[in-house]
Amino acid sequence: MKFYRLKHLVPAVAFTLAMGTSSCIGDLNVDPTIDKSTSVEFNRDPIFAKIYANMALTGNIGPAGNGDIDGIDEGTSDFFRQLWNMNELPTDEAVCCWGDAGVPEYNFAQWDASHGMMTAMYYRLYFGITMANYFLENTVDDATAADLRAEARFLRALYYYYAMDFYGNIPLIVKVSTEQAEQSDRKTIYEFIEKELLECVDDMKEPRTNTYGRADKAAAWLLLARLYLNAEVYTGTPQWGLAVTYAEKVLESGYTLCKPYKNLFMGDNDTNGAQNEIILPILQDGIDIQNYGCGTFLIAATHKTDMNNAGTSENWAGNRARKQMMSMFFPNNDAPNVDENEMVRQAKDDRALFYGKDRELEVEDISNFTHGYSCAKFTNKYSTGATPKDAKFVDMDVPFMRVAEAYLILAEAKTRLELPNEAKPYIDDLRDRANATKQPTYSLNDICDEWCREFAFEGRRRIDLIRFGKFGGNTDYVWDWKGGTKEGTNFDAYRNLYPIPTKERVANPNLEQNFGY
């Protein structure tokens, strides 16, 4: 079956399955809203769309109402919003001034196993896994569903990737069941993800032939390259060579770098050339996909009314840059107090999309949005000047997986394989695209910084810092407010993992807590 843009196939139905997560959840405050005792007639295409919609929507009735996850504000339960919080706020890139329960703990890396947002993300991931399991169980004999089944397996592997990355030793569930799941170690989950991707990729659509918004072979190759790049973290055994192999397949797939860079993050990034770089977007639409997470969150949470108009009425003034983020573009800590256009010019790097007017470089007061420069990277404005579809909710698709990642995977993996001359051209290409000066050589530290510049505020920094040994357990790199002090203080290596949520462990006694919690 051919789908015409999944953003037009959002299923407005309630799902009642036999079992949703790893345990009988009972009356817990936070859980996927899945009835444990009843079932419904399987409806293939809406269920398939819902596996994707788990990344883009929070429930079944617009931006609020009949949410997937109970016990938390529905907009806050958004997949990408919580992924962003967990991967950005504890790092050297971002800080949030809101006092919402859970935000300060992310800012300072001081969460515990009862953290509500972290718990909601756990259930969001397993909700997606459950939907994929349900779909796969009911399409075993469907001869017309080979490509759909392959995509469902890819999405299940994607959700498992983040569950493994965040929580480590987790339940491995491949069917809908009422039984309490056993816990698997991280290496077992890693091997499952690898096997799923290697098996499903052959049945996925060829690169750039699938409906926009759906995964193709290049998405599976990129997820494999990402998995192998972090293999030493996940299993103790590096796989730099395999990271190179699959990143090269991505570069050969036909996806290309978008010019100009800023087009990647605009309201028309599905048509303005950015679609040539974006391998897998999280679809957004101001009319058909309304959500207080994803694109709306990225734009609204980084903007204040004193900034240049971002094409939406929403200016939540929450997330902004720590000083160390700005030092990636201004190493002498002399970032000017100018708007994003002048910032780019003075940084001599098109990726320096930060707003410094009436802002302080130093974050002296966490609760003050003007302490810290504002990220102006994301906007709902159109490159053509056309008017967005809605005054509030945005059209900007989240560029969730894009080909630039393969460039940096190749640069890093080849450098770790002691092939610096082969690594250099990939960073040079990214810096050429950004109109930034190329360097004669690039060390691993340079590459770590380049990850920050290229993917600033895109929801991945924690993963990179862990791989470079600069997050938990590090003793020689601090940033403002790291660990809860203005000058920064190191925190223990056990915080490279989030805890298994207390509510899940109460519900399932088979689960042991991660060390340190």
C-alpha cells in the first residue's frame, strides 16, 4: 500500500491491547493507556501509522485529550521533547529556566528513579515497541505487508536503541503479553537491535523511494552506523570498522547536504531542499499534526518575544545556551550581543544561529531566560516567505536523522582507526557547507566539538559526551552548572545511565536497578 505523507494518516482511535509494557502496570500514575484485559479487531493501516505517530503525537485527539501516557501533562509526554531534555539539559549545550518538576534535576544531572519525565519517556518508548509488536504479530501472514513489516521492525529497533541508551539493562519484549518480562543486559539488547536492522533492511524501500516521512534503507544503515559508533559504550567492544562501512553506505545512498544550512530547520523543510538531507523526519503540520512537543517545542521553548519572529505565536522562553556552547564558535568567550544573522557573520560559521541581544553570556541565574544566549536555529518561517499553515502550531519537521551524521561518523571512526587523512575530508565538507574555515588537521577533541557545532540543540549531545569520556565520571571537563554548582562539578559515571523507573520496578519485581540508584 502507498501512503501519501503520514501526516495525513493520523489515526484518531483508541488502542486497547492485551499488554503494553514490561509489567502489569495496574493503577500506576504514569503508564501507557492500554487496557490489559480487552482487545480489538486489528486494523492494519491505522496501527502502522500509530507506530510512526508515537514520535510525532502525544495522543489521539489533537494536541491534548486521550493521551497515550497517563500521569503527566500530555504535551510534556512527547517523544522528542523528552529525548531532547534527557540528551541536552544535563550537558554543556543547554539549560532551561523553567521550574517544572523534573527540569532542574535535568539541568544539574541530579535525577533519581522517581523522576516523572524520565519515567514518562520509558513508557513512551515501550508504547512504541508495543504498537510495533502488535502490528508484527498480526501481519505474519499478510503477503502485501513485507515493506510495512520491515519498517515496523526498524521503528521497534529505533525505540529499543533509545531505551538501551538511556536505561541500559531493560526488558526485551517481542510480543504482546500479560506476563511480567525478564530483564536483559545491555549487550543482549544491542545484539537484538543489530540483528533486527540487518534482517529488515533488505525489505525496506530503496533510498529516497519511500513516501516522505517513512524510513528507507538509508535510515536503517544510519542507525546501524550510530549503533556501531557507540558499540564500545554499549558492549565494551569498539566497532569502528563497521561504523565506517554503514556510514559509507549512507553517503552512497543519494542523500546530500542541504545548502544553506538554515533551510534544514525552517517551516518548509519538506520542500526547500532540506528533504535531500533529511533521511527520517518527525513529521509536523500546523493543521494536521498539532502537538506541544516536537517542532513546536523546539521553536517555542527557545524563543522570547524580543527575538526575531519565528513564525509562531508561541514564545515560551525556556531553553538557552550555556557559555560552553557559545565557546564552540567564540573560543575566547567574546560572543557578541547581536541577533542570529550578525552572530553567524561574526562567528564565520553558518551554524552559529544564536541570539545575544540583551543576553548575558554567563548563566548566573538559572531562572532568568536572558542569562544565556538564545538558540535561534529553529523557525516556522518559510524560505520562500510563504505564510505557515497555522499561527500557533508549526510545520517545521524535526530533522531527526540526516546525512550529516554519517559524515561525522566517518570522520570520528576513521580517526579512531588512525586514518586521519581519510577522516579530514568529511569534516571539511561540513565546514564548507557552513562557510567555516577548514583546519589543517582535526583531533578527536576537535571532532567532539564539531558534533556540537553541527548538531547543536538537536537532541544528541549527551550521547557524544559519553562516548568521548566527557560526561559522568569525567574529571577534566566541567561546564557552568554541571552537577548543580555555578562553577561546575563532576558527577559519577553511573549517571551515564538513567535509572529504571521506580514505578516500573514496583510493578515488575524481575527488574534490578542500575548501579548507583
